Amino acid sequence: MKTKIETHSFKSTTKKILAHAYNVTDKTLNKWLSPHQEQIGEYLSRCYTPRQIETIVSILGMPERSNLICV
């Protein structure tokens, strides 16, 4: 599912919003991200950092609702 990422500015995002951006449930998102936890890093303060979101997008590709995770 990897795609080339254009230059985007990502914002801190909760798992719920990230799942909504990919149009999947929280449970499905967790399954997708589970094998990549070491690369993504720890989910702290109930948000992924912009850098973590960039890593997730590089792994999963840009979501349909990218406006939810981009500045």
C-alpha cells in the first residue's frame, strides 16, 4: 500500500481521527499499525505526533480523508 508522499504538513492526531481518515474502525487501524509499532513509536498523550503521522502515511499511504490529518 506504499505510495509516494507529496510534501504535506501533518498535525498531531488521535487514533480515532486517524481511523476516521482511513475510513476504518479503531480495531482495524490497530491491526494495521501493530506490526510497525517499533518504527512508529509510542502513542503518548493520546495523540500521534506529526512525525509519527508522517511515518504512518509512508507505511499505509495517504488516507482518503487526508484533510483530517494535514494542516
